Amino acid sequence: MVYAVSVVTVLAASPAVISVYDNVTISKTEILLGDIAQISCDDANRTAELSAMKLGTIAIPGQKILLSSRVFELRTRASGVNCDDISWTIPDTIAISTSSQTITSEMFSQMGQKAITDQLKSQQDKREYTLEVLTVPKPMLVPMGTISYDLSIPVGVKSIVPTSVYIWVNVDGQPYKKAFFRAKMHMYESVVVTNRVMAAGEVITPDDIHVEKKEINALMAGYITDSKKPIGFIMRRMTNSGTVLEDSMLDKPVILKTGSMIHITAKVGDANVQTQGIALQDGKDGQVIRVRNTVTKKIVSGTVIDADTVQVAA
């Protein structure tokens, strides 16, 4: 009887000599044996396997950790890599640091200000302005790699409240951290300003106003920039000298008095029909008032066109 014998040959790992550095700086967050030690081995495959042995991480760029020789040995055993037939030289304490690069506060400030400036340009806002920087991110340590940024102004540029810019920092295309920049906009525009104290009911003349550059952040909407616009209007309330005029402060003057004889006009087809009437209310330009037709004695409502004309619906 003939028996077949199977022989399995187990190859021993090639010997290796590893000398661990006592003080080393690595460029990645992951600690690999090949980055913190000199490895000598005739087997290229084993050299590559030993070099890729994972021994932990350093999460914070620029941070330094200290490993005792005992902790180092425990980590090599837990790595899952065959550590047989290795001659080790291990210092009592191993200092491992991660290299880093710094984004300064000045760099963050410049990015934030440029983002606001670019936003204003895209809005075609041509008003003059200055930026008061309120919040600048602290210097940021980031891992080595190519840095890129994504900037966002979530609620847009505001002149009444501070403008916030969010700066996302990416390393090698991957999000790393977010920074926050904040600035107050001081917007300036040429606006119409009173030359003197004006009482309620006074008619505004060219001598009563001038145009002056003012910060408009705190002004309500409706401030007036055209010096011709308020001429002939009356003040709704008393204003002090140097007051920026707003639409809400002005009222149209009464141009048609109660009891005035007027022309009542109406458009019938392509023709304008006119008759005589009498105003039953004071009227301002564009205001709807009641009038009496002196021919028919009927009372109707119409729009004041000028000092002696009211237009009614046909």
C-alpha cells in the first residue's frame, strides 16, 4: 500500500532590525511605524508591512504626545502585524509631534472683508461704506496638505445689523473646520437735510434744505436723496436743523379749498366731458374728495387733478 504524504512548508519571517526615534515629527494624524522608526529588512514585502503598522493617531495638528516603551510594545502587539524575529531598539520615552500649518487671524480677516466687498459688487450697491471688524477667528492650526476655503454670507450684507461670514476650511478637498467672521457696515449716501428748525405745516423751499453725505445705517427706509423732491411739500411734524428728510415726514399741500368753484371732468369713450361744480372738502394733488355738480346737484367723488379740476368716473 502506498500512502501520499502532504508536506506544508511554513516560511519564517525575514529578520528585521528596527530602531525607534526618540523624538520625531510626522505629517499625518495617523502614527505609522515607518514614520517613527528606521526599519532594516531584506524582504521588501515585510518592510512595507512593518512600515504600515498603525500605532494610533494624533488628532490635533501641532500636538505632541509621549509614548513610554511599554505602551509602544503593547501597541505593536495589538497592531495585528507579525512581530517575530525583530531586533528592537526602543527609547524609554518616544516624543511624537504632528507638523501643521497656520491660518492667521489676519488671513481670516482679509477673507471675510473680501467676501463682503464681493457681495456688495454683485448687488451693484454703489454706496460708499467702511467696514468695522467685530469678530475675527483665532489662528487655526490645520494638518499639512492643500488648503481651500468655502465662504458664505447666509443672510446677505446688512447695513443695520452686523454681517456674518462663515469660512469653511478644507484640507486636500476634505472639510476640516469652520471659522466665523463678523463686521459692521457703515454705509454713506448723499441725503437731503434741513437747514433750520421747521414747524409742522411749513412749506419747504430750496432755502430750507441742502444735500449732505450721512451715515444711513440707522435711517428708516424712505430717506430722500433728490433735493428737488421735497420742494413745495409741507412738514407733517416739527423737525430740528440737520434732520434727514424722509418720505413719511412730508405731506402734500392743500391746493383746493372747501367751497371752491371747480371743473368736474369725466372721460366718456374718447371724449372728455366737463361741467361746473363745487368742492365739499379740502383737496391735495391726487386725493379723492367729494364734490357737488352745480347743474345736476348730485354729490360725487373724484380725484384732485389741480387747483380747479377734479376728475370723476363716467
